[in-house]
Amino acid sequence: MQKLDLAKELRDNAYPGRGIVIGKTPDGTKAAAAYFIMGRSENSRNRIFVEDGAGLRTQAFDPAKLKDPSLIIYAPVRVLGNKTIVTNGDQTDTIYEGMDKQLTFEQCLRCRTFEPDGPNFTPRISGILHIENGGYNYAMSILKSSDGDPASCRRFTFAYESPLAGEGHFIHTYMGDGNPLPSFEGEPKRVGVPDSIDAFTELLWNNLNENNKVSLFVRFIDIRTGAYETRIVNKNQ
């Protein structure tokens, strides 16, 4: 698979929706994870990211304007021991609880499907980073309707063992804007990851569509020690 320019992928898509990038820094010492959200409606745009212990949660920027919280208020990031879970919905909790009972990443998601927001039927995208004894691997998942038909769910899991330095994979919910919104297709995109968390944050935030971007989370985790640093950017201040 050809390595794509992540900045261009973002610039050329006015509405990728929600996106996850997972990879490894060029020096091979850090795992990298990023999650962003976008919005077209007032309800979707009325959000910010806030840290929640080692994890992350969304909350309404203006609680008075919050309408339906069911698909927009959730914990996108949770940490279970040496595993970091990143998703675009409340399946974060499903994965956390399942893995705490020794289920695999894929098994945890068997009870979930795409979001019930027809006619879009937004895919559920998920990622997990596993760091142990100086080793690192990650996996990504997408649960999507069959070309917009809610009668059938397509399940795809992509596992990356011994990921290459300076590379990552990018998965997002929509191929672009539209009505209904077209679901992501194919494998997660192979992209580059920079050494600096600030450079990675700026690359992502500066190339997301200005009108539609809402919030961004970026984390680098030291593969040797498990120590991490985080950046959060919210359009609503």
C-alpha cells in the first residue's frame, strides 16, 4: 500500500467525520495515537474534549444548547493496564469491559454494529494500542452497514504487528460530505507520523476543514516506559 500524505488526505476531504490515526514515531521510541471529531449540526459542533484521568471524554461546550447526547457524549479514550483504547463512540466502554474479562478486541465488538443514525448509519471505528515489555502492536476496526443497508453489518479488523517507525494508519467514518454521508471504504490508509507530538498536532488540526472541525486529541506513549504526553485542541474555547 502506498504511503499517503496525511495533510493532503485531510485537506482534500471537507468532511471525513471522525478519524483515528495510530502509528509509531520515526525514532521508533513512541507509539502515536490521534482522534478528531467534526460536526455539521449545531448539536455536533457544541462539544469539547476534556481529560478524564488517563482517558478522554466529550462534553457539551454550552450545556443549554445540548439536544440529543446519545451519539455525541462518550469516552473516546480509555486506558486498561498496558492497553489504550480509542474509538468514535460508546464502544470504548464495550471494549474496555470485554478486555477486562479477557476477551479479544474483535470479540468485544461482536455485540456492536454501526450507529443507529439512518440514513447515514455512521460506521463505528475503533483502535487499540498494546505496549508490553518494550514491544508495541496495534489494531483497528470498522463496523459498517452494507452500502447503507441496515439489515447487514460488515465487520473488518486490521492488526499491525511490529509496526514500522515513522508510519501509521488512518481510518475515518466518511469518504466525504454528502446526503447520506458515504461510509469509509477499504483498508486504513498508510500515512507518515512525525517525531514531535506538537508537529503531529499542528499537522492534523491545521489541515482539517476549518468550518467542520471541532476537537482533536493526540497522545505519544513511550514504548520503553509507558509514560505519555497528551495534546488537546478544541475549536470552542
